[in-house]
Amino acid sequence: MWLGAVGVEELGRASSTLWALTLPNGRRTVLIESPIGKLTANFLNLHPEEFALLPDFLNLTPQEVALLPPESLPPLFDDLYAPALPPKFGVGERIVDVTRRGPPILGPGGSTFKAHVLYPVGDDDRDDFGSHPLIGFAPGLAGTPMDYIRTLHFLASQGAVVIAPTQPVTLFSTSEEFRAFAADVAESVRWVLGDGSGGGGIDDDDGSYDDGFYSDDGYYGDDDFSDDGYGDDGGFRGTGNDAGLQLYLRRLVDRNRVGMFGHSVGGALILEAARVARDHFSIFVRDVFSTSPPCIDGSDLCDIPYHAAMALEGTRVKFYVAGQDTVTPPHQAELFLSLLPASAIGEFMVLEGGTHCFVESDPRTWPFFSSECGKGGISPFHQIAEWQRQLLWFFFGE
């Protein structure tokens, strides 16, 4: 997102914690809060030839690096990554169109956005109906679900339905855009659950499934899914179209096990997303897992989640931070923890040796990102695996 920038300057001694990014059109945007500002400034002034990928970037010894074949240097993320646990399910995924139903924050009502959904696929899906958690996800600044796709895939492989908007928010996003992004996380969860009408339950007369339901496009019944919504074995595969997938997911999830998680800016905005889900869609988000949320004084990235945290009555909220994170230091999450109402269950956990790096980028790119990848006391691969374990325990109770 910085390719159009032409310069960066410090704003003087009186404002030594502020940096200004100069765009080609001459507009100057202030980057608030020194860690993000300075890291961004450093990024803009870097030249690739000045960096070598040292073994300590990978948390590998020189001997271990020497054992890597030349064609694998620098190694790709997948060369060193392993999920926290082996899969329990196959995983399906799709990009779907979600029609906004809530009060429009940006644009006219009825507008659409795209969301990335991942879901478990078993041998006999009917046996699993109504038992799987539903989890909404919010990426970090300028990130998309693809920057965290292995972690999302991991959760789906353990049995969760995971859904996330694909459009990013950036450092230049307005307050309305931050709020709209949080609302879209809530809308994504609503897309799976529906508006509470139609099917999704057991027919009281004969004990059979009531397969009809209301989708964003209207009412769908059995006849609409004879080809697309059902597999050859009679199970719900939802592989034909978005409405068929909605039918499959709506039957799969446990409506009492709705959660959300996010990283960095996403970790802050899911507090707002959980509030929107409750206030506008009557969806109670029981579990919220906030990873490294920022609170930048005087900015919307503190004001929006600040007020949302105070509204999360009865919600279990876990703040997960990294001990060596200088982008969003742990004390910023502690502020949000202190704002939770008495009826909420607040948790706070520090990953010792971890940094802001929960994204899944190839090691050769680490010097040029402000996520501190490869700069902590533990490797990013160990950090992500531990994050996955904590997410699993939190959402599954395992």
C-alpha cells in the first residue's frame, strides 16, 4: 500500500512521536504513535540490497541453515510451517457475496461485499449438524484473510466454520470505514446464521430436518437444492452456489457457540463487531479473542473499541498479547480489559518471546514489514502454532 509514497519526514522535536507520509498528490498524512510511525518510516527508507536473511531471522542455527538445499534459500513460509495439530476434518472454502442488512454505514442499504468462508467437511455431515462453532475473523491493518489463511484453515480443520470480510482497512481509513469494517465482520456472521427465520431446526411432526431457509436472495426449499445443495450421499455439501453453502453452514453450526477473533487492528475492531452483532442482528457473540489490539491515543483505533468494550455484557473476552511486541505493547490491551463490564469474563495472557508477527509471510519479506517477524525470542512459526493452540482451547474448550 506504500508504493505511491514519495517521502517521509519527522515533524520536529515538539512532535517527535509523529511522522508524516507524503503522497504523490502532495497530501501529507500523519502517522500517529511512534512505534507504528517509525516502523513505517523505516520501511519506506529501506533498500533490499542492505539486508541479508540471517539465520536468527528464522530462529535457525547456522548449521541448520547450512543443511537447507540452495534452491530453498531463502525458505518459503510453508517450508518451515506446521499446524499446531493434525486435522480432524477436510476443509472446504469459498469467496461468497454478502448483502448488508444492517444500518448502512457506507453506501446505500443492500450493498454487498465479499467474504472468505472456510468450513469443515466430514464423511457424514448430518451427524455433525448443530455442533460446530462459528467464528468471525478480522485481519490486521492492510491485511486480508489470505495473510492468516493457514490459521483459518487450521480452525476449520478442527471443526469450526470461519468467515472473514476480504476487503482490508488501511492506515488511511476513516472512522466510518473502521466502523464499517467491524460491521462487515458482524454481517459475515449474520450471513451464516440468517435472520432467525426459515429452517434450521427439526420438524416437530416427524423428526425430520426442515431444509428450507431464508437466504440473502429469498426463500429456498428442498427443490432448490436437489442438485447444488446436496451431495450424492444425501449429505449437505453446499458446493453448488452461495445459497447452497448457506444451507450447509446454517445447519452445521451451533448457534450458541458464536465467537470472533482478530489480530492487531482487527483485534481491536472485533470488540465493535461483537457489539454490532448483538445490537443490530440479535446475535450474541459468546467468545471474543483479541490478539495484540492497538490503542493509539487520540485515534479511532482507540475510541471505537474503547466504547465497544464497555458494552460487552456477559461476553467472554480474552486478550492475547506478545511480550516483545513494540507495535502494540501489552499495556494497550490491558486498557481494554479494564473497560469490560462486571458481567463479562475477561482474560489476559502474554506470549513470552513473541512479537507482533502473527501474519504468514515468507521470511525474505520479514525485514520490510512492521510486524517484527523474526525479531523475537521465539520463531514466528512457533508463535503462530502457539496462537493456534490458544484459539483452539478458547473456542473449543480443548
